Amino acid sequence: MQLLKPLRTILQSKAFSLILIIITCLYVFINVKLINYQSIYKESDINFNGIVTHIKKTTYGYSITIKAKEKLILYTNEFNYNLGDKLYIEGELELPTNNTIPNTFNYKEYLYYNKIFYILNPSKIVLKEENKNLIYKLKTNLYNYMDTFKSNNYLKSFILGDTSYLGNDLYNSYQINGICHLLAIGSLHITLLSILVLKLLKKLKVKDSTSNLILFIIIYLFLLLTNYQVAILRVYLYMIFKFLNKKLKLNLSYLKIFLIIASLTLFLNPFYIYHKGFLYSYSISFILIMNKDNLKRNKLFKISLISFLASIPFNIYFNYEINLLSIIYNLIYVPIFNYLVFPLSFLTLIFKPLDNLFYLVIENLNNLSYFLNNFTLGIIILKKINIIILVFYLLFMIYVIKSIFTNNKKILLILILVIMIHYNINNIIKNDFYMVIDVSQGDSSLLYLNNKAYLIDTGGVYNKDISSNTILMLKSLGIRKIDYLILTHGDYDHMGESFNIVNKFKVSNVILNNDSYNNLEQELIKLLNKKHINYYQGIKVLNNRFYFLNTRVYDNENDNSSVIYFKYHDYKFLLMGDASSDRELDILEKYNLSNIDFLKVGHHGSDTSTSEYFIDKIKPKYSFISVGLNNRYGHPKKSVLDILKNSKIYRTDIDGSILIDLKKNYIKTYSP
């Protein structure tokens, strides 16, 4: 006990907190920024032995995490093995790629933060030994048991924290409404589990000291089952330190315990500093602790308000938007989830006849969330911020929340002013640009001039959502609507994603080409009429800037593509759609084109377009080819690349999205 006295003195000192913060920051900085972690494997390795540690079902098959010499991600259409199984795998290693559309999810970075350096493409999988690990067996049995429920996907989310089964549409719906935190497990799960365990142990007349030990073991097992979910880890560590604080009479404040837990978490994994769950959970918890004395009255509303304000910086940083109505939505959803959904999920797992009731409750809540998505009035899209502005926002929000409870109402006016400045940043700092968007084997480009957005084609790949990244990028650039959606023609790879764009983003006008409407275009027109969106056909000139080089109506969709010519100061742009060499000849006969600065090459570099005669006449300085990696058509053709050899060629399969900053006169690529 003599050792406790100096320990109390150290822990209770003001210097301890400061030193702990400095040491933690240095440790995180060294590990994250200075150390370049490398793979043990070589890219030529083809034989692997490993244990299955995570199985995730995706839209296209399975994503499997294998613990070999280091962690590997394996993708396969079929997988008939269980967690903990030891496998022998033959296959090729593939380096993960960066995001090719700016400000969207970077899969390569995500894997690196999880110490995963390669994706393994298997050609052969052999079971060496079935699982013998108790935790893996328990988790496998739980998953198999949950699969017998109608509400299986919801049980996996609310009990095991596996939200991958919920689907992107549902998750995005909750995220837009600012309530997606309810889909993940957190402190309430631990509270419910603790109450159940302690009540049971009390009935069995187990001593308090023994009950606490049993509880810690059970919660730790739950932590293992949930793959060390960061929110569960925080609560678990808090329980331990709270117990030690009381048992050893350390007299530590809630805030000091919180700092110790946060530091310990980052020492366990410094890359948690990039983890959304860590940032949201710890930031909101920190601010709630700082304001705990103000939560005695109207607790639910105040927690909802604090959580909303504290999450604003991260919502801007990650999602590029905030929803003012989320305060109200949380007041509705939080009590329902806390007192009905979460308890009912545990009860349903125990009493299977409750399955239909639980499913009905969740489905109605989901439908309500989808309905609330229609109320876009409270959604404010804000341009992406850098890490320095994020820190400023966070510190400012801490001050705002503190000031609100000291009746300093002026701070709200300052907050509104800051948001208004951010909201109008594109009007304050103007930027004009043209971007060829990487949409795989398809076409899409964005022109942003005088704060007006022109999206030319949307791309389209069957059974794959590619517009979500386009929409996310638009938001990150502070673009809140597409003024003109220009669809060059009716092929799916050019307009397939127009339905998602129109449904999920504000579109003011749609321009179609001048031939008869095909089935796809007719379906889009039905949607446009339903949403009361203006659409036009056969336009020759748009805003005295864009010239649609119409020649005549052809007997095929490609040649009927809208070919667009426009100028920006001294720069000349020519966008060819899928027009063939026959159309190119007609254009040259009708229009006087020469010395084109930027050419959007026709038909993805197909040899049916981009004739040598055409290129000799227009003499492009830069040529952009929108094409998918290793596409089945063999685009772009070598003959076309040879014809374009006197221009600087950019390709989306190699260079990713291609940005031309028209104000600063430079070209930037987003290579995979």
C-alpha cells in the first residue's frame, strides 16, 4: 500500500495529464508519419498459410481476412470455411489501389492503417486444420444461429457490431439523418450486458469482488467477439479504470480517467487516430464529460445537442455535410433504440419467437429514416476542410458548447457566421476547372465555371454503383446542385448512373441528344417528369458558351452523340462522346475547328473513332481517354494512341481522374 501514495501523487498532478498528452502525441506522430511500415511478403510470393480471422459477405462475394505472416485480404465468390480454420492458399498478391476520384474513400490507406499491404487473389484454397479456438467457434455458431432468423442482418449489427450486412443504402440513409451511430454497438450494449450479468450473479449470491471479475471476463469475451470495436474497447477500459480508481482510492476525475484511456487506446494502435469510430466516440465522450455538470436537467436534449455540435467538425471532414434536423431525429431515435431496439435484439436472440416483432420494429424505423431523407432543407453541404481547419473547428465547438451553458448566446451568432463563410467559400475563393472522372469503362466529366456545375455523362457499369463516389466528390467541392446534366447519348456506359444521380442529388436541368429516345432515355424521362426536372433535346448553344456540333441524325446511337465545343479564355475544348470517324468528317465539313487544346477522345479510344485525318486537322495539345482498366474491348487501341502521339495523352485507367485547374493553369491526376 505504500506504493499507492506516490502513484496517487503522480496521477493526480496537473503535470501528469500534460506529459501524458505530449508523450501520446509524439508516439502517434512517430508511428503514423515517420515509420514506413513494409510488408514481409514479396509480390512474387504465391504460397500462403494462414488462419481465417474475419469473414465479410459483400455484394459480389466474400471479403476474407487471413492472419498469415501478416494480415492479408482475400476476395472470392465462394467461401465454405469457418473462422479460425487454418488454410493453405495458392494465389497472386496484388497491391491495393488509391482512390482515383478525389476526396472519396481511399482503400489503400484504409488497409495500410490496418497493417494490410496486399490483396490475395486465390487460385487454390485447401483446409489444413479446422478451427479449435473457443472464441472463433462461439462466433461461428452465433453467426450460424443468427442466420436462422428473419432479422439476422440486424442481429449481427446490433449484437456483434457487423454493419456490413445492412447494405449501403440503409447505412447511407441513417448517415444522412445523422443517426448512423445507432447502427453500431456502443456503451449501451455494455450497460445492458452488465446489468443482466450482475443481476444474475446477485441472484446466485456471488460476492461483489467475484462478480466484478466475472463481469470483466464476460465483457472481454464480448470485446473479442466484436473484433475489438473501438467504442466497446473504450467502455471496457473505462470500466476497468473506474473499478481501480474506486478500489485503490486514486481519486481520479472522470476527465483524467478519460485521458488515460484515450492514450492507452492509441498506444495499442496509433492508427486509431484515423478511425472514424475513435474520433467520433472519443471526441463526443470528452465533450460530454467536460459538460457533465450541465446535464442534470433535460438530459436527453442536451446530450443530443452536444453530440450534434461535437460531431460537426468530423461530419464536415468525412461526409462534407451536416444535417441540422439530426438533433430532432436523435431525440426520436435514441430513446427508441436505447429502450426498445437494443434490449429487444438481445431478447430476440434468446427468445426466437420475438424475431418477427423485432424485424417489424426495425423495418418501420428504416422506412421512417428513408422518409426523413426527403427533408433536405436541414442538410448543409460544406466544402472539404484540411486537418488544420478540422482542429480549429473542434476547438471552436468545445468553446461553443461551453459558452451555451454559460448563457453566452452571442457565440451562436459567431458559429452561424463561421458556417455561413464556409458555406459561401466558393463565392469568396472562385475556382474554375474541368475534370475527367474515372468511372471505369464509361464516360463522365465535370465542368465547373462561375459556380455552375455541368456534369457531362454519368458513366454506368451493370450491377455496380459508381455514382456514389461522384456525388461524394461533388459535395467535397462544395457543389450543391448540378445545373446541367448533359447526356451525350443513350448508351448505358454514358448515362446508366443518371438515375442514381437524379434520385440522390439535386439536378436542375437535363440535356439529351437530338435523336429519338431509346428505352433507357424514356425511363429517365419518366423519372424527370416525376421529379419535375426540366429536360431539353437538340440544343445548339447553351449559355452562349457551349456549342453542340449537330450535323444530322444518324442510324446509330454512337454517331448521334452530342459533340460539345466550348472555350475558356484562350483554351479550346472538344468533347467527342462516342462519335465515329464518319461523324468526325461531317463535323470538319460543317465547322472550322483547329488547334484544340483539350480533346476528350471519342469512344474510349476505339479504332472506329479518332481518325488520323481528324487529328491532323484539329491538332490537340492534350488528349483524354476515359477507359476501364483491362477492359474487354482492348481500349484504347494502339492505332489510336499512335495517331495521338503528338499530343500529351492522359488515360483514366492509368492516371485516374484528370483535373484541369483553369485558374491556376495546371493538370493534376489521381492515379490508382
